[in-house]
Amino acid sequence: MSSQSHNSSFTNHSATATRSEARNRCTHSTVDGRRCRLPVMDQATGLCFRHFELRNGHGAVPDPEVVADEFLGSIENFSSADSINLFLGNLVKQLARKRIARPDAIALAYIGQLLLNSLPALRREEEDERDALASQYLLQAFERKPPSEAPSGEPEPGFSSSRQ
């Protein structure tokens, strides 16, 4: 008899614990009847953080074109540190407003870092192009200029005659 009473008290205890856990679980049910297992965030609604946001419209996905316009703003290209820093600043703003997902923000921040790291190489390429154009211009100018011909018997300017 003592084993019977021990078993019944164990059963009652586990049933009470199960009901207590059920009250602390989200009340959202899926289409197939399964219940969300996350803990309740808002006692008034009985919903977890995820379903609370979905019900209140915070979980809605914003229009990607609107986010892109706000995110990129007036950035035309990423060839200066200023434009990349503007991009990264907009990234922080959009992440803080929860307009973009955290994994997307991480990927975009990494791309921003890569862009910043590529700027010195971009500057070297631009300098090399300018140097090549300047060299080409000087060569063309030198080839077009005929050599200065001094009249016979007169020394060329800049040369002194030691025979006099």
C-alpha cells in the first residue's frame, strides 16, 4: 500500500508540474494544432516574444526597395572612405531600427570592411594611371617638338664657346 500511495503522489506531482509548465508556455498554436514551446513574454496576451511581435506587426518584413533607398541614400559608389563610412553608419541605423536582419547586417559590415581595406590599392591604381597618362603626354609633347636648329656658325643657346 505504501508503494501505491508513493506512485499516486508522483503522478499528481508530475501532472501539476506539466500544467504549470503549460501555463508558462506561449499560447500560439500552429495550423496543425501544435503549440509553441517558447516561454511567455507578455502575460496579458500569453505570447512569446516572437508571436507577440508577429501579432503587433513588428515582425512584418519592410519593403526591400524602401530599405535600400534609406540604406544607400546618396551613395553613388564606394571609392572613398567617406562613402563607405556613410554606408556603415546607415547600416547601424537600419539594424537599430530592426529594418534588416542581424545576419544580413553582419555580412554587410564585413563587405564594408573589405571595401575599406581595398581603398589603398584603388588609390595606387589611380596614381599609376595618372603617372602613365602624364608620361604618355610628355612623350607625345617631346616627339612633336622639332629640335632647335641654330644658324650655322652660331653656337646653340646654353653652350659657351671656348675657342674665342
